[in-house]
Amino acid sequence: MPFAFVLGVALALAADCFAVSLGVASGARVLTVKQAVRMAAFFGGFQFLMPVLGWLAGARLLGFIRDLDHWVAFGLLAAVGAHMIYESFERAGGEKEVRADRTRGRRLLVLAVATSIDALAVGLSLGVMESSILYPAAVIGATSFVMTIAGSRLGPIVGRVAGRRAELLGGLILIAIGVRILVEHMSG
């Protein structure tokens, strides 16, 4: 499999990681290197693991996953995005100043799964084509790691420019990504 093809697939899959990490980080006053690396490790790790799992499942699950993957990704991203929007209004009202760290725990896990569901479908496709998986999965995971670091480093800058609306913007970005995934899959 040519490197240019694998890199193109990896960049397409990593675009969601970049956008989600940008949205998450835009709501943070400061995002530490540790938090950025943790988020990148989860996103990159899931982007590596999901194609491998999809490849192992092969053709048996391809039809089932294709019918549901976009709904699952949309639901997860919309739920996290809606919660971020809710928190932005809660913080704007002065009721709550301390937010949960979105770079750990259940929220991080949900975001990692949501951004990697398309990678599962890619792995399924590669399994059906009887192609190798470790090389593409490694490139996909590494690219997602790097793009997540980039998004998480740019996010606080966006947050400072957007001010209090950064968390609202981040939630809207997550919902928009979910809608985009849904529309792309529904339109063919």
C-alpha cells in the first residue's frame, strides 16, 4: 500500500482529532503538556487500535458497522458538545468556576471512541481487501497523535481570543463535527 495513500487516509481520520482537541483545549485557560500528551495518547491510541479491531472483524461486521457508525459518533460528540455548551452558560452565570478536566476520565474515553469510529470502518475495509493492517494503523495512530498535539496547543490561544465564549465555541465545534459525520454518511 503506497505511503501517500496511507498518509491521506491518516490525515482524513486525524482531522476530527485535531478539531476535537482544538475545541476541548479552547475551553481551558491553560492546557499543560501532560494534558495534551494524555489526550494525544488516547486519540492516537484509539486511532491505532480501532483499524486493527476492524481488520480482525473483517467482512462479518462491515455491513453492521456501516449502518451505525455515523449515528454512534454523532451521538457521542453531540452529548459531549451539549454538555460543554451547558457548562459555558453555567460558568457565564458565575455559578461554577471549576470545570472537570476533559483530558481524563470518561469524557476523554468518549471523545477518543467518537473520533476513532471511522478508523474502525477503515480497518474493516482493509480486512475485506485482505490488506496488511499494522503499517496503516501505525501511520494513522501517529498522525492522529501529532494532530491532537497541534489542536491542543492551538486551543488555548483560540480560547483566549474567544474569551468566555470559548467553551461554547468548543461545544459547537464538537456538535458540528458530529453533524458533519452524520451528513457525510447519510449522503453517501
